[in-house]
Amino acid sequence: MSQTKDTVLDLAQNLDQAAQSTINFAKSQSADRTKVSASCTIEKRLVVENKEFTLANTLESQKVGLLVHKDQKKGSASLNNANETSLHRAVNDALSLAKFSVADEFLTMPAAIEAPTAKPLNFMWNDRTSNVTLGDLQEFTQAMLGRLTKDKRVALDRLEVSTSCMWHGLYNSLGMKQFETQSSVSWSFMGMAVDGPDVSGFDYDGRSTYAWDGALDLALKQCDDFVEKVLKNLRPIKAPTYKGVVLLTPRAVEEILLGTMLYHMAGSSVMDGKSQWGQKIGTQVVSKMIHVADDPHNERFSGATAFDGDGLPTNNRLLINAGVLMTHLHDCYTANRCKSKSTATSGGPFALMCKPGQDDLKSMMNARSEILVVDRFSGNIDPIKGDFSGVAKSSHYFKNGTDMGAVAETMIAGNLFEVLNKVMAVSSVTEDLSGSMQMPWMVVDGVSVTGN
């Protein structure tokens, strides 16, 4: 066992005892229900700014969150240590806050019978990752730095690489108890291309994965893709102005389409009467080409977890099947309010997968004589009405299947309910975004494009 793992488990043992002691103390202070969330993390981090190493450190942290219910009122507190005196003070502070809260008959916590011990996801802990030294991290970062700056036209603003080893526990006074350990290696970078007077748009990328072995290959591939992208964004041209078809990259699918779908699936939106899909389970709400699932036990994704924020064991769940809404996303509270059942998605969904289609990507780029390929979106989205407008960034104009070049920042606008029902093609290939979700490319209709 590694020294880091030993340290994490020692901290975890102390936090476990502190959490259960805190629940007992809250009960002695007449709390009706108590929930404690506890975590400890050991992180090693390197930062490069303007191609120079500026930070190398190892951080150890602990966090405890506390929620109490008293007379159907709630109060909360948080602290960054597990000192008994501090925890007792936090309990009393939370109970004091609860006195001034509005009573809510729907406040609830799951009992142990509703939240049995979750099956551990063993892939979340990797011994090699926990054994990474700052020297290992420096070699990893140096390799990425070399790949990102191999072309002198790339102006790298910031590069950060880190490893994290953590334990997380969740408890309540009704007997629910869950915990899991996790290791990860993460990286992120941002920059642009500069060629004399020509400057490309600013861009960024990054990823997180559990295993150290193979992580560098993923990182270097991402570096190469980034360099190619920002160089292609030099000397942008003017986009045409039209209303019609655009091709969304996986990143644009996530940034433009996904949020609105999740908003109208969310139990909180249903509860507040803001969801247009509040009464539409079993009804087609988007194009038949769209299939979305949450797979929190998939080792490809950094959001994987054995239990949700309420302590309920998670499971694979189909959200949209051939355009049909399969479920709302409820935690225990919204389910209680809506007279439904929790979908164990408190704090989630955790690992979204928009499934691939059957269309060839090259053919999709030839779908029209002219088409804007949108890669990033910066603007406003009204999730209730579905209206969106903003700037398409890192985007390209294709004519008769040929990439004519990057476009200057171009305005796009439309209505997402219209766009989501006018999906014309979904690619057979997908991309993992930041190691947290999977998205395909999509050709959609009904978008207004305004060239500058």
C-alpha cells in the first residue's frame, strides 16, 4: 500500500468516527434528522504560466458538511476540519439557523433500508496514481509543454497538471452510510496561436482520468489536437449570413443543446412548474435521433460514483430514448414534492452519454453546399423559452465539403425546442469531453447565422 493511500485511509478513519459522533451529538441536541458529508483529499499540482513553471505543491485538505432538520425546518454548516469542538459548534449553529427557516413538510432523508450499501466501483482507485511523485508530475507536465509549444506560433497561457487522492463519506441519522475512495490525474491548458500580426481566438481543453498508466498518451493526443485547432483558426474569414443548417461539434452539442434538455428533465424544474416536460414522460420531446443516458458506473468518466448526494446507490438510467422522455431527474426532496420516486441523481447526472448515430462525419460536412461548423458557443440561453443567441467561436465554414477556413466571431441564434426537433444527422463517432461525458456531432436546422 502506498504512503498516500495510508494517509488517506487514516484521515478517512478519523472522519468516519467524527461523522458518527457528530450525528450522535446532534441527536442529543434534539435534531430530528442529521446528515453529514465528509471528505479528505491529497493533491499534487504543477502549474506552468507563459511556458515557465510557477507552482509545485502538495495540499492536504479535509471538509465536513452538516445538514440538520428540526420541526421540518433545516439548517446547515460547513467547516474544513474534524475537530470535535468545532463540529459541536457547527451543530448548534445549524440548529440555530433552522429556527429561523420556513417549515417545509417535504423535507426528508432516506433511511438505511432505502439506501443500502452501494457496491464499490473499484476502478475509481488506482495505486499507481496514488504513488505519483512531484518528479513524475514534472516529467508529465514537461512532455505536455513540449508538445504544446513545438510550433512556436502557439502562445500557451497556462498549463496545469495534478493528481488527487480522496475519500468521501456520507452519513445520516436514519442509518444511511456510504463511502468511496478515488484517485485521478487531471490536466488543463489554454492559449492561442500568434503568427506575426495574426492572432487566433482563445481556446482551451483538458481531461481527467483515474489511471496514471496511459494518461500521458491521452494528454499528448489532446495537445496535438489543440495545436492543430488553434493554428487552423489563424486568419479567419467572414462567414456567410443565412438561416438553416449548421454542424455542431461534440463540444457545441454539450454547450448549446444539453443544458436545455437537462433543465426540463430536472426534478427542481418540474417541482417549480418551470419544465415544459413536466407532464411528458413517455412522450416524444426531441428528435428521434437523440438518445441520452446517464452511466455513473462507467470507468471512462470522471463523474462516476456509487451513490448520489442523498446516499442512494446509483445506476445506469436511460433519459431520452429515440426522442422520448423516459424520466425526470429527482432527488429525495423533489421526488417527495412531486409525489414521485428519487432517481438517485442528487448532485447529478454523473456521466452523460449522448449515443452515436449512423451518419458518416465526412458526409455530414457535405450535407449542404455551405455549412457553418460550430465548435464553441459564448452567449445567452433562455432554458424556459429555449431562445439562444451568441457568438460561435473556433468555428469553420465549409463549402461543398471543403474547409474554407476559420470564421471571425459569428453570431448564431435560434430556438432550442425547434432545433432539437430538427436534427438531421448524428455522427457514428463520438468524443469524450473532459473525460466527463460522451457527445456526437449533430447537423441541425433552424439556426440563424450572421457573418460579421
